[in-house]
Amino acid sequence: MNARLHQLAELLRRWKQQNDQVAALALRANLRFVVWFMALLVLMLGAGAWLSIDGAKALPPPQAEPLRWVAGLDVALIALLGLLLLFKKHLVPETKLGQAVTGVLALLCLLMGGVWSWMAQWFMPSVTVYTLCCCFVGTLLLLRPAVTLLIYGLSWAALIVALGQAPVSGLLLATERLYASFAAVLGVVLSVVLWRRFTAAELLRAKVQMQRELLEAQNLKLIDLAMQDALTGLLNRRAFEPQAEQALARARRDGTGLAALMLDLDHFKRINDQYGHPVGDQVIKFMADVLRVSVRDTDLAARVGGEEFMVLLPGTRLEAALEVAEKIRLRVLQPPPLLLAQVSMPISVSIGVASYAPGQVGGFAALYSQADLALYQAKQQGRNRVAQADADTDAHAPAAI
């Protein structure tokens, strides 16, 4: 027994959590429909008021008095709904009126059905109108189960008490109260089923949306991985070349200069052999960090080989490119203390510089070849220096190490 009670408590706790997740969505769904709901209520109340007034005319004063009271109540409710319609711009989830209006309308509709059913006891004993209102509310408005029980319970209790004051008794009174109870239970069941279906649908939609967003994030991550070098986070060669071609096409179209730097860490194989590949990876990362702080956001930096890097500088003339290359070379000579503690030999880089002048022919492959040739010249001249394409020496370069 205790186990079943625990399972029931766990089920109710889980349902409450789910209800809390969809409560705001249900409120917005109700508010999109609530104006039409009020309009339907106005029509129903108007019809009820007209029938009550018309019926009172054909009855003697004692019997007509309840009809007049009902007609007056209907008119008062129409005025209340009309007032709510005037303030419909305030029927939004952020206002207290918007948060309360759904429950208020549901209670009004059920009470109205109860009043009409009570009035019918003087003429043709029946609770049909209350039953219809229970079904009307249960299938049209999204109400949390706790609110549903409260609203239907209040309307049912009011009708049960009111039936005792009507001119029916004995078996007929018991039958009317039984039918009213069935109507309230039916309305609760319909309302709870509607709410649970809405909850399940919204939770499923949210799950699908979350999975879609997760899939999109994974796709973006895969795209980034396909475009980035895993060790350094710079562009890889596959991603660099098409972007470089586009940059060269823009430079040709706009008549602006463009320069390329080809960089290669000196004696990198010796670093790997002497200190191990993990330390070599740290040197590669250090080189990538130097490139990040040395170029602009509009420049392209990529790792195109094991210890080889390339930088494309749009809108840059040869002289400015040589200055950037020299700045990079000097920064590589000053590794951080943590890296110095692991590598006792000097860390340096050789750089080849090539430029594309406005009006020059040839694509990125030609520019790449020029920069690679300049890098070869820098290596031949002793490493740790900057060399430009088609130049035998570099005045900025220091003595070879």
C-alpha cells in the first residue's frame, strides 16, 4: 500500500513539474482564444436574457420573478464581459488580468450554466445547460488540473445547494443532483485530458526543438572542425585556400594590394626529437598565439603543414608586410617562461614574404609559390630571418643562428 502511495505521489510530482513547464504556453494559447470565448459568452447570455424576459411576460408575477432575476444577472455579466473586452489590450501574460481572466471566464460560464439549470426547475426540471457549459469549458479552455478541480467544485457545490431551494424534491431532486455531479465529473475529465494532451504535445515539441538545436550546434562544430586546425584553432589549409582565393579576387577587383607570409619554425624536428612531441605541440601553439596577436581581424592565418604557417594580409603593400613579418619573427624569439623551462634551445622562425600588386596577373597558387620560394631563400640564408620574393638578401634579417 505504501509503495503504491509513493508511486502515486511521484506521478503527481512529475505531473506538477510538467505542468509548470507548459503553464506559460497554455496561458498564451488561452489568451489567443479568450476574446472569441467572451464573444460566445455574450451571445449566450444575450440569448438567455431575452428568453428570460420573454418568458416572464407570459407568467404570473410569483413565477416571473426568478426569470427577471436571471435576466438581470445575464445583463450584468454581459456588462462585465463588455468591460473586459474594452481592456483586451491588457489581456497579456505579463498582467494580473491576463493571468486571471481564463479562470474567471471558466467559472462565470459554469455558474451561468448552473443558474440557468436552477431556473429550469420551475418549468422543466433539467441540468442540461449546466452539462453543456461543463463540456464547453472542458474542451475549449486549457486549465491546470488543480484550477479545474477548484472551478468545477465551486460551481457544482453552488448548484447542489441551489437545487435544494428549487421547487423539486424527493427522487427528482436526487436525480437532478446526480446528473449535476455527472456533468461536473465529465467536465473535469475533459479538462484534464485536454490539458494532458497539450502538455504532452508541448513537451514533445520542446524536446524536438532542443534536439534540433543540438544537432545544429553539432553541425556547426563539425564545420568548425573541418575548417580549423585541431591543435592551434587556426584555419587549416583546406579552409584557407578558398578564402585566400576570394581575398585575392577582391584585391584584383578593388585595385588594392595584398601580401602573403609563409612561415616555418626553425629546427622543429630537432625540438620534437630532443624534447618529445608534446613539447613540440606547445611550440606549435605558441607560434599560433604569436600570429593571433600580430595580425588584424581581417587577415587570414592558417597552419598549412606540420610546422608551416601562412598569413594573408589583404590591403597590404610589400613594405608593410615586411614589417609585420619582422614583428612576428621578433616575438617568436621571446617565448613565455613556461615554454622556456621545457625547451633550452632557441625557438625561431623563418619567413618568406610575397606580394600581389594591383594589375598583377596570376592566382593564389602563384602567390603561394612566390612566398614559398622566399621562405626557401630565408632558410638558405641561415634561418631566423625574413626574406622577400625575388630578393637575394634581406636587409632586416639578423645574422643566422
